Amino acid sequence: MSERAAPFYCPYCGDEDLRPSEEGHGAWECAACNRAFRLSFLGLLAKGLRTTGRDGDGTTG
């Protein structure tokens, strides 16, 4: 994958009218709510995601 993924929805209002911002890499502007936000990749988790069971103790039973 050579291109960066673009957001589909504004994280504040949920509208789809987004455009890249002039503020730099990963910055986006929402025309619906007039907000600007930045997306960035933080890294990979060492252990991955853990699911917890109904008891919250890490088991599934």
C-alpha cells in the first residue's frame, strides 16, 4: 500500500465533508463543524489486543 488512508468521517460530528488541511501531514478540516484535527499512527502494540470475558478476568468462559 503506497498511499496513506484518508478518514471517512469527522471524529467530532460524523460528517463526510473532509478536506486536507494546510497545517501539515495528517491534518484535516471538517467543513460541517468547522473543526481541524490531526491523525497519526502511534505504533504497534507489543502484546496485541486482549479480550476480556464476562467476569473481566481475561477468560472467555
